[in-house]
Amino acid sequence: MDKNDKSWLKLLPAAAVFAAVCITCYQAEKSPVETAAVSDNSVMSVKEIKELIQTGTTEKANTDASSQKEKASAEKKSKKAKKTSKIKTGTKKNATSGAAAKGSASAGGAGTTTTPTTTVPADGYVDGTYTGSGTGFGGTVTVQVTVSGHKITAINILDASSETPAYFANAKGVINKILSGQTPNVDAVSGATYSSNGIIQAVQNALSQAIPSGNQAGVTPTPTSTPTPKPTKKPVPTPKPGEEQIYKDGTYTGTGKGYSGTITLTAKIKKGVITSLKVENTDTPAFFQKAWDRLEEEILEKQAAEGIDTVSGATYSSKGILEAFRDILKQAKKGEAKPTVTPEITPTPTAAPTPTATPAPTVTPTPEASLTPEPSPAPEASPTPEPTAVPEPEGRYIDGIYTASSYGYEGMVNVTVTISGGQIVSIEQSNGDSPEYFDYAWNTILPQVTANQSTEGIDAASGATYSSEGILNAIRKALAQAAR
């Protein structure tokens, strides 16, 4: 055996040890194992190799036991950690779920697609300012509702910060519906159902406090809800002692012709003074009421028709009232009363003395030539015709039917104005405008135009500006055609 072979033989023990250590490390799942350093120049005996292998096996066993123990401990900790993690995760999940539910409640899921309804009192609501809330698309909608004269006069949005502006702007169309219909039971706006129902619900909630039989405690009174006290009517004049009475006591009825109907006035006179007036009429309500509200007080104050002017904007109705009053005065005036006829006593005739006969004078015949033909009898005088009533002055417009058009909020507004007797007697319309805005504007503007007989000084309906302008512009165009 040469020198090189001996060198290789010296390496065999080291190789065996190296292989054993590698196997041990592999089986011990990468656990560190100390490896004995082997000198390149020393040859290990079989006994040393056995001890080395035995030592490695023991260390491997110890390492395996320690590894198993650590593994078991790690698994135990892992299970505990997983359990804790599950509990915490579940809690977080529940919290998240609650937050999501809350978020959902403040979003679309909290509102409703079913439009709520409520009872509307027959006699109207109690005057005041009421606050209510409802749930819209994004959250709570808060409104303030004003009631004046037992009617809903204003609805203001106090808070809608959670709502989507684009949808909420359309949803506010229900406000005009509520005001024009005087009821909170209206339909939602298509395409903005949740927000619409939120507003409707809030208004109903506010008005629930204004029901007459309900509890109005804590309601903030509307600053304008307390009506300004009307000036006390001047007392009816009392006749002074010894003063001559102009009118006869009693109850008298007179009639007159108003704008579009008959006015019947009844007056009670006591001690020569008109103490009360009662009226019935078939006249146009808007014109008549405007005239009566002022003339009643003036008639009772002045006790005469002289010096009382007609009411501007209700001229014909004023004339009808005054005509009926003059009819009453004519009946009640003492100077005009028919005297009571007392039958005269016919005296007993006495015998008249027989007169002495007077001789008849001799008639001298008139020559025929000088005879003057007997004049024809004068024609009977024609009876003086009764004075005809002076016709009332013509109105500001030419009689006829006039049509005109103008653009409203989202469509054309067409009007037909009928003029009779120089006055506006009717205005009809057809339109392609948005109903929720147009209807409210029309119902607000029409009575004002017919009462004023003009569009001058009439403002647009709040919340329906474009539709109002379309209506007013169309009427102006029609009246411009009818102007004298």
C-alpha cells in the first residue's frame, strides 16, 4: 500500500463521522448538533468511532425529545392564540357589523319607499311654528312648519346634511304639493323616493303637534301667527236727545248688481240709526270680499252713501253694495215715506137758496166770413221718459278672448284670457310644465290677477319661481293685446 492509499484510509473515519452527523441533523429537523473536530493527521480507532456515533445518537434522542416538547408547547400556544384571535375577530366582526348596520341605517336602508300618510283635521291646524323630523336617503331630515290662519303657510328645511344634494333638490318638490293641497298626504317625487318620504314624514311629524285636540305644549309660537289686532270699529252713532231722526225704525232689504251676481243687503234701524248690516250675494268672492271688508265699516260710520268711494280693484262689487244700501235708505228715509191716508169726513149738505133767474143775453151772430176754423186739438204731451242709468265707465281692457304663451320651468305655459265689460272674467291655461311646481304657482297667482285685474305688483310663488314667471309673462302678453 503506497503512501497515497494510506492517506485516503485516514480520511474514512472522518467521512463516516461526517455522514452520521449529517443524518442526525436531518432527522433532528435542523436541530444543531455539535460535531467533534477531527484532525487531518490523526486516525480514529473503531472504539472512538463507536463512542462518537453513540454520543451523536444520544444527542439526537435528547434533541428529538426537546423538539417534541417545544413543538407541543408551540402547538398549545398556537391553539390558545387562535382561540383568542377568534374571539377578538368575532368581536371586531360584530362591531363592524354593527357599524355597517348603523351606516346602513343612516344610508338608503333607513328610509322607506312607502309614502307615509296621516290624519288631517277638518278645521285646520293650530297656529304656530312646529319642528319635526323624518328619515331620508342618507339620514335624518329636520323641517320647520309654520301654520297661520289654520293653514300651512311655510315649510323650511332646517337640516338635511346627510342627504345627496342632487336627489334632495328634486325631493323638495313635495313641499309645493303640501302647500298647494294643504295636506301632508302627498305622493313622493319619482327618482327621489327616499328623500321625498323623509320630508313628508318630517312634515307629518311636525303637524302632529298642531292637531287641535293634540298637545301644543312647548310649541314655539310663530312671530307672525299672532294677528295684528284690527282697529276697533267705530261705535254706531247714537242719536242725541231731541235730534230729529232721518230714518224710520225697522228692517229693510235692498239689492244691487255686483261684478258677476246680485248683492242683497239687509239693514236694521233702531232709533233712527243703522245698527247692523247683513249681506248675501252671488258675486265673485274675491272681488266682493275685498269691497265688503272696507265698505261695511264706512257705511255704519257715516250712516249715508254720500262720500263713500268704491274700493280699488273691486269697483263693480263696491257699486253693487252701495246700490243696495241706497235702495235701503230710500225705503227708510222719513221724507220719502208715503203718508198714511186719513179718510175725510163729508159734511152734511145744507139746502142752497134758489137763485133768481137771470135773463139770457141776446146772441149776436158772427158773420160767416169771419169764422175762424176751430184749431186742431194739441197732441197729447208724451210722458217724460224715465232717466236711463248712466252706463258705468268702460274697463281698462277691450272685450274679447286673448291667448299668449311663455316658457315655464320645463315646458310652455299657454293662457286664454276672457275680457267682458272691460274686465278680466276668466283665465284658462294648458301647459307642459312640471306639475309639482306649476300647480302651486297657478293656484297662488290666479286669484291675485283676477282680484287686481292686472299682473302688476304680483310676485312669483315661493319655491316655484320659473313656473310663476311663465304664468305671469303669458298673462301679460295676453293683456297687452287687450289694452285700450
